[in-house]
Amino acid sequence: MKILITAGPTREYIDPVRFISNPATGTLGYFIAKKAKEEGHSVVIVSGPCDMPELKGVERIQIESALQMKHEVEKMFPEMDVLVMTAAVSDWRPAKKFPEKLKLKKSWTLKLVPNPDILKSVSKKKKKEQIIVGFALESNNVLENAKRKLVDKKLDILVANTVENFGKFPGRGEIFVLYSDGRIKNCTGFSKKVLASFLLKEIEQFQQRKLR
Ligand code: CTP
């Protein structure tokens, strides 16, 4: 399969040296990419800024902002069999990027505007045989919110986990994998490595079912 994976955080610049971001490490996306490459798939990773080293045999496209990620994903998606969106895309960006370093010594208000939802826009162009895997991080009502996102974003597989896992995955929070056919698998306690292998296997099985 041709698999496109997004990973890491995005950076939304306020001025040339300051940005809004999040602490995503890119680890899970890179683990999935590594495993997929080992299994003989063709893998492209669109990566936000993170410390993960380049993977042998995996094409890596480095981006910073959500808009750059959207551009790369939309360009490549038509050629892909699978899209796995592990990236922690910033939901907002500053309304404008100041061209010079800001030198404000007083309180000021930064206006943010919403970023486009990459998954949602890509899934509108999804062909029947393509597979899209999304992620969701929830503070509460995990399953309820996850089921809604699965349908809203027309996903085949959604990995939902709770903020208790944030920064120390797996933490005390729950991890569920939801499928478009209604199945739900409780993966609480899975390490990122185990989850990466599990997801790849699930994607391969999903693909076989679609081809039947
Ligand atoms: N995502 C995306 N584009 C965005 C934001 C998120 O494609 N602008 C993707 C992420 O890569 C992830 C999924 O959407 O696979 C879910 O992200 P999450 O932040 O949990 O959900 P949202 O849909 O942004 O909803 P909310 O923040 O309101 O919970």
C-alpha cells in the first residue's frame, strides 16, 4: 500500500521568532511509518517540527504550519491508499503574522482564526477504496465525541484517547479504537510501539476487506 502519515505538531507563527504550538513529539506517527516500511509498504511522512530522526526508505516532507500540512496532504492524497493523521494540528493560527519581531512592552491582544480541518477537507475527496485513520484527544465523553468525529470526518478508523495520556502515553487514560463498521476495541495501556503495530495490522485487514 501507499501510506501517507502526518506526525508531530504544527507551528503557527506570530512573528518571525514566536509561534503557537503544542508538545507533540511525533513518536507514534514515526513508529507507524517505520513499521509500515518494514512490512514493505511505500511510506511518505509529512512531519511538523520534532526530534524524530529521518527513517531509511521513508520519504519525509517537513512543514511547519497547518496550512502547509494541508497543502502537502491534499496534493498527495489522491495517489494514496491510506492516510493516517497522527499530527497534532493547531486548531488556530494568528490572524496575521507580523513581519518584524514584535517589541511590545505592554499588554496586547492576539487575534486567532481557526485553521481548516485537514481530515474533514480530505475526506470529502475520499475514494471508496481509500482508508483514512484519524485521532481524537478528549477531556470527557470520549466515546460519545469519538463516535461523532468518526462520522463527521468520514473516517474508517479513529483512535480516541483522553487527556490523562497527554505527555505520558500510555498514562492512566483510556484508549479506544473505533471502526466505521461499529466495532470498538479497548486498547487502554498499549504503548506507542504496540499501538503502532496494532494499527498497521488493522489497516491491512481493513484494506483486504475492502478489496474483497
Ligand atoms: N486535525 C486535522 N486538522 C485540524 C485539526 C485536527 O486534520 N485542523 C486532525 C488531527 O490530526 C486528528 C483529528 O483531526 O487526527 C482530531 O483532532 P482533535 O483535535 O482531537 O479534534 P478536533 O476535530 O480538532 O475537535 P476538538 O479539538 O474540538 O475536539
